[in-house]
Amino acid sequence: MPLRLKDKNTLPFCVKGTPGARPYEELVRPEDATVIKCSYSGFVRTDLEQTISGFEIVVLCGLATDCCLLQTAFDAAERCGK
């Protein structure tokens, strides 16, 4: 666990098994494609690139725009913006 979180006695929010890593079921419909991520970017060690392959429009949503969402968007532009 990063030292800054340990000092504040705070659980990390993007670690599998912690409450902050759970999907928001209220926002997900059964027909939606979902990817469980294990890093700030949704592309790291996931099948996100294959999941969105062929789509013209992809909508990203999340809670941590300044880190997770932004990192995923940057990676999408680099990997899929060809």
C-alpha cells in the first residue's frame, strides 16, 4: 500500500477486493461490456482494446477523472486513435 494512504489509514481505491474497486451496478446494464481493471488505466492487463475494437464511439465514465479516467483516455488515444 502506498505510504501516503497508510499514513492516513485509508484503503486504496483501485485494488481488487476493496470496496472502492467494486463496479457501480446502478450504472451498468446487463448488455453493457465491462472490463475489470487492475491499474489506473483500463488498458493495463485487460482485454479493453479488444472489447472496444470496431466501435466508432466509446464513452468513458468514472469517479477519478484526474487519474484513472484520464489515463485510460490517453491510452485509448495512443492505442486506438489510429
